[in-house]
Amino acid sequence: MKIFVTRTIPEVGLAMLREKGYEIDISPKNRPLTKRELIKFLKKKPYDAVVTTLSDEIDEKVVAVAPNVKIFSNYAVGFNNFDLKAIGDKNIFATNTPGTSDESVAEHAVSLMLAVAHRIVEGDQFVRDGKYTGWDPMLLTGFDLRGLTLGLVGAGAIGKHVAAICKNGFGMNIVYFDIARNEEIEKNLGARFATDINQLLSEADVVSLHTPLCPSTEHLLNAEHFAKMKKTAILINTSRGPVVDEKALLEALKNGTIRAAGIDVYEKEPEITRGLTKLDNVVLTPHTASATQIARDGMSKIAASNVIAALEGQVPPNVVK
Ligand code: DGY
């Protein structure tokens, strides 16, 4: 069996595939492949499986050049890079790695909240710039999270961890909006269900996004929504960039429509809307919310197990279509 891996991933999963005696080719380019490059690689050999990352768009053109492929195994929880119809039409499995990075992403979301509230990045820059000349009662005043209201958009596996940290760690009140009720966080954390997103936006001091990217969540937050938020509110996005209209976010941050933001994901990665990096009231990380060793090793193992199951004639455990 031949497997193509589009980007180097942690060894643990690759070792599982090697143990099975599979022939593994890993893209030698240490960057996302262009569509043309991916197609060129897939034409080289009759691959049986492809391990992809979130930057590999798998559409009908890619599917068409890989007639032997039985599975596209995404090394990611999100799978918005898959055209599920194109893959499904050929009866190929499409899988992801759920449950591998919930804690990591939740911790990252809370880190962004703290970094924004306590102005950590500005403070770091201030010290490095040699501006620290002694304690100053008025220097870089931020705010406490304690007692504030967290507005959770999406209360699934990651959202519920964020809610638990915020409730148990900072005594925050939790209001959430989702397509389904989450009785667990209502019962254990006293979370309140918002019947529509505008209700949540008008109440929350911290809005944290935890939805998948799909047609109904694209630009879920736009200029109209920012106008509904409190002027003192902050936005945290560790979900997918296109869930937020990034140009509208830039304007909202520049005009003081909202106070600040902590952002890990971008609308057109790796591009970032011009002007965003110039603002002091935003903390930016490079899509690294799941970049902990435990999470990344877990993703590697699950991506490999999905491949092994498919190639052994079973239905892989994490089929997304
Ligand atoms: C995911 O798993 O979907 C992350 O965004 C990438 O690590």
C-alpha cells in the first residue's frame, strides 16, 4: 500500500503506518503544497491513501487524479478543506482527528483572553524596547476576567472546556449560543442558552468562537454584529478565520466599536488583512492553538489509525461524510 503525506507530521503516526509495511512518501517541501503541486505528486504513483492538512483543498480535480485512493485522512479536527461531495461521489472515506486538541485549543483561547486583558504582548514589547524605567502606577492598565460574562459561540467539545476554565478559574458567567442545547454546561457550569446570537453579543464581555466553518458560519460575525457588541467587549477566535469578516473586525478595532481581540486564525491564511498587525489592541498567533505536543501527537496517531482502518477494509472511526 502506498501513502502520500502532504506535510511532515509527528513521527508517532508515521511509525504506525511504517509498522504496517506501507510505503510512505512525504512531501519534501516544508510548506503547504499548491493545488498544482499536489496534483503532480498524486500523479506520480497509484497512492492508496493521502494524509492531508487543512491547507490542502481536496476537490474533484484532486480526487480525479487519484483513482486508487481509498481515504483522505485529514491531520486536523476541522475539515472545511474537503469538498465532501466530490469525495463522497467516488465512495472514498474522508476523516478527521476529533478529540485530539480540545484542551489545547481551549487553553489557547483562554491564553488569548488573558494576554488581551493583561496586555501581556504590549508589556513584553515595552520591556524589550528598553522603555521600562521603573514601576509606574498608570502603566499598561488592563482588566480582570473575574466576574465578567463569557459569550460562547459554539458549545461543543472545545467550547465546553473554555467554559469550564472560565467558570472555575475566573468565576465568569457563561452564556452560549449553538444549534443545540448543551445540558452538561447548563447543569455543571450554570451556562445560559441564548436564543439568538445578537442576545449573546449584547450581553458578553468576552465573545469566544468555537464553531466549525460551514456555509452557515461563514462571516457569522460581520460589521452589524460588532455594532451589537459592548464597546468594552473583546473577541477571541480560535475556530476558523472566515467565521469572522476580517475587514469588519479591523474597522471595529480601529474605531473602538469593540475594545480588543485575540486572534489565532485568519480569513485568507496565511494573509492577514492589512492594518491588523499595526494595532495594539489585538493579540495575534499563527494558527497554533492546537500546537502542543500532546495534541499534535494525538492528531498524528488518529490520522494514521484512520488510514490503517480504511486500508484494512474497515470503516475508519472518524469518518466525516
Ligand atoms: C484543526 O485541527 O482543525 C486545527 O485548526 C489545526 O490544527
